[in-house]
Amino acid sequence: MDPIIVLSVVMLAVWAAGTWFDAPGWIHILLTAGVFLLTWRIVTKAAKPPASGKR
């Protein structure tokens, strides 16, 4: 699996766990960054041209 996708999922999991407790306001940056990284990586991964076979 792609490390950027793993990082974004970890960030979202930490954010979700942090919202159950009395978390400071800066923890919501993890939500913003996690969603951004996940969306960015999925879009850029889909935009790559298919790899051509070796000759």
C-alpha cells in the first residue's frame, strides 16, 4: 500500500480518537491534512498514464 495513504489514514484515526477526549482545537488540523492527503493521492494516482510493457 502507498505510504501516503497509510499516513493519511493514521492521521484520520488519531483525529477520530482525539475527538473522544477533551482535545485542543489544533487537533482538527489532522482532519484537514488527512482528508487532503488522501484525496490528493487518490487523484494523482489515477491521473498517471498506464505503464507500458517491456519490449
